[in-house]
Amino acid sequence: MQCWKCGYELKNLLLPFSRYEECTQCKADLHSCLACKHYDESVSDACREDRAEFVLDKDRANFCDFFKVNTKAFRNQDRSAADQARAKLAELFGDELPEQASNESHSSEADKALHELKRLFGDDD
Ligand SMILES: [Zn+2]
């Protein structure tokens, strides 16, 4: 299975693993809601298992009796977060890099002003 947080391939894990199990790479708690098959952001408490007790920290090790490891937890999560970020950026800025565009117009405006000043005060070279 992969770590739900960093995607690191976790080997030699004994299933079901203990609630103290953590990712060897990023030290994320593996016995947590975010790594569980019942985790679902669209339902109340983000858990599809009605009998499970409410867990506040979804990314911390829990004492839930209904924990079932979700081997696809990493892919589900990260793909959608990255896509959302990219979509938001595209929406805001289109394809252009906003900083470059504004720098360009600033410098050409400054050049124009300088030219105008030189013309007015006869400072030709
Ligand atoms: Zn990890």
C-alpha cells in the first residue's frame, strides 16, 4: 500500500496494522481517518460508518474499531487537490504570467514618461 500522505510505497506492513504504525518516510499516522476506507468528505463527520465514534483529527492515529485501510487513499486525495489548485490558477490568470505582464507595461510606461520629460525640457542627447 501507499502512504496516504506522501505516496511512499510501504512494504513489510503487517495487516491489520496497529494504531501506532506510521509511514517510514513522512511519519504520518497510518491508522487515521484519511487512510481509511470509510473516510468520505461528503458525509457528516466525514465517515460512512455510522457506528464509528467521532474523530476530530482526521490525520492523526485514531482508536476506531472500524478502521479499514484504503490502499488508494493517496491517489484520491492528492490528485483532486492539485487539480483544484491548477484550475483556480488558470481561472485567475489565464495562460499569462501576471507578474511579467505588469512589469512590462510598467517599464514601457516609465520609458514613455522619460521621453516626454526629455522632449519638454530639451534634454536631447
Ligand atoms: Zn508518508
